[in-house]
Amino acid sequence: MRQNSTPSVISIAVSSQKGGVGKTTVSINLAHAFARAGVKTLLLDADPQGSVGLSLTRQSRLLAGFYDYLADPGTPLDRLIVPTRLETFSLVACGQASDYEAGGGGLGTHLARVRSFLRSVSARGFDLCIIDTAAGLFGVTGDVIASSDAVMIPQQAEPLGIRSVPKLLEGLNRLRVMNPRLNVLGVCLTMVQNDLAESTEAASALRLLLPPEMVFRTQVPRDGLFVRASARGLPIGVMEEGAGAQVVFDSLRSEIESKLEPREGYRSLS
Amino acid sequence: MDPINPWLDPVEVRRLAERLMTPLRNPDLVVSDAGFDPVFVGYEAMRPVVEQQPTVWPASSSSHVVMPAEIVAPPTIERKPEHTEEPPAVPFQAVQAPVPGNAARGPFLDRINRLSDWLKHNFSATDIFILDREGAVIFDESGHGKLHFLARSLALASRRPGEPAENVHVKVGAGATLEVIPVETPYGCLVLGAVVPDSLTPASVSAVKDAIIQVASPR
């Protein structure tokens, strides 16, 4: 996997302007897809709502996590990492300190600490860090994007979501000034309903609106299986009937790998 | 009715999207980490170097403190007596010769206490504390958790990949600067925090680092 011993994690923020577009679902299942492929993956819950933790572990209300680190960077990373049954898949919950306890504040307030956290993740030997962020491109989410190597944007296939795209693009352009290395992987259409004209039309409209390389070919369908997986606290690929859905995230993983520029120390992630 | 296009300007959206796909001119630009108060006065390494004579560890106000036989003292700088009306620029410039001796070094805590005395005597330091590599407080005369927190944050922020941690200081009040000095020792990285009247010079920082390494070295 690595060409040399230089520790270097690739961090991908999963972010969107609008809430409820499927960021957590994409983050969990994408991280699981990479881990299944042998990539040592850390799933970081940077959303103070704690949806990753609530989805995958019953102890999330007790776990120290990312916001505790922001409140006190002296917290060792090892105390925050929660291993899973899959050796290559670990997670860090959002923690008990809310974003307000971590100081609140505007863009840049937590930049140094977010970067320090990612350096620790890199030193710990992870290949990939998938970061589930809160909606919006400001505050801690802005600092996460301004510290990450790449960002991918889940976007619900419905008209209101598509209308928020200009604001999203403006926000990302601003953040790129803070982080010129930021690789905008593109928009991933989620909750696509092929039996609903408004949904498919919205998906088509987005593909016409944006350059082709900025929209993932892979689409995440709306599927009751995601709800059932969440109810059981599992990534969808672990579900008995989840093989079909896993194909979607394996495809997304392959697209992301092709979009990540070769970096020093990496041949490919998997 | 078209549910999308009347709500936005496709040309503007395309322009914004294409700008995102275009590599920026200077992608290797290193953006400085933010996150400090306006009183943060910068990294010591970036400050202009002012030649000052280093102080030497151990130099204690108490004459019965002895130098361990197995530790070679850093070289002292001989100074010829000069008659001058000029007062020293800072109150901790006096070089104190190490007290020779061959007695045992004593327990770790005693050595830290002697280091504390030395810092107070030579640098007018107060609120001295030491954090271990995990950020835990292993010695504390300050009783201020906020100082520990600040020191942890500064020590972490001062780290650069592949380079030793640098000392950092920040003004914490009128005539009071928190000096944070991370030092690699046989026990791992220890972080010394102390409140001093003014930030320490590079030579003084070097002397303090030497002193901490000696204190934290096993026999």
C-alpha cells in the first residue's frame, strides 16, 4: 500500500451545504468499503450531532471523541480510537464536549487543532481518514475542509438540494483560498428515486449544470436497507441482504481512488 | 415548469465549478496555523536572535546543591570583571558557576525542585510546571489548569513534521509571559511551562533545555 515508511494519511471531508442529504450514510459505508479493501481507515465523526457514533455503537454517549480533542489537544488519540471487528476499520466519535464547549467561534478558530489531530492520525499509521462533518461550510466544518486533502459532497437528488449548489460552490471556493491543496472530488447524488420523476429530473439537471468530472457517476439510491442497517448499527455491506448496496459504495470507492492524485508515498490506496 | 434553472444562474454555477477544478497557482503554499489569541507573539525560532550569554545549569542560590559526578556541566563562559554603570539588560543574565561535587543526584522530585529553584533564581520564573508526553501534569507549582491547557496547545502547535518541537511563548499578562519549552528526554518529550517577565532568549532556552535533559536523565 505505501511505497515508503513516510506516514501520510489522506483525509476526505464529506460535507454539504444542506443538511439531511446522506452525509453520514455515505461516510459510514464509504469508510467501510475502503476498509474492506484493506485500506487502514479511520472514520471521524466531526458532526456534533454524533450520527456516526449513534449509528455504529451503543456507547457513543460515553465515548470521548473529536470535540474533546478540540477542547483539549492534550488528549491522546489512542484514547479516542474505537476499533471495530474489521481490523482495518476504526472510528473516532464526536465526543462529549459540544462544539460550544470547544470554543464555538468562526472559521479558523479550530484550524490548528484540526490539523494537529490529522497529524496524529497520520502518525498513528492510518492510510485514510473519512470525516463526516456537520452541514454548512463554516465553523469547525470549514476548518475540517480547510485541513483536508479532499472533499466530496453528497447531494440529495431533489430540486431544493440542487438550488443550494451555487452557495456550496461559493463556499468551497472560499475555503480553497485557505487550503489551496484541497481536491474537490465532486458531488455525489444521493437518495435517488428512479420511480419519482422529480428526483431523476433533479439528478439530470445537476449533471447538466456541472462539469462531468465534478459529478460522480455512481449514485446512491434511496433504499429502506439503509434505515434497517442504521437500526442494527451496521454498515450496509455487513447486512445479509446488503451485497447489492455494497456494490454502490465499492464503485464510489473506485471513483475516488481514480480522482486522488498520486501523492508521495502512495501508489494507490488499495 | 423547470424546477431548477429558474432558481439559479447556470453560467455562474459553471464558472464557480470550473474554478474549483482549476489548480491554484501556488498549491505548495504553507498556510500558517491559526487559533491563537492576538497576544500570541510568535515562535521563538522566528524571532531575531539577540546575543546573550547563556546561563548554566545547575546554578542554585543554595550553595549546598551539588553537581552529580557523572554529568558533565555545559561549559561556562568566563567573564572578565568589567566596571560599568550599565545595568544588565535583563535580570537573569548572571552566569552562575556550577557547584562542584560528587554526591548522589537524589530522587527525581528533588532534582525537579532544584531545577525549579534554578529557574526562579536565574529567570525570575514563577508558576513552573512540567507536562509529560501525554500532556499529564507531573510537576506543578502553578495550580492553574488553564496554563497547562495553554502549554499543551502551544507545544502541539509548535510541532512540525520531522523537526523537533520549538519553544513557544505567549503573553499572559502585563510583564508576564508563559514560556513553553518542549524537550526530548530519555523519558520522552517533557514540556516545561513557566511564567517569566519576558520571553527567554535562544541562549537561555538552550540552557533550560540542557538542564531539563540532565534532570530527566537516569543515572
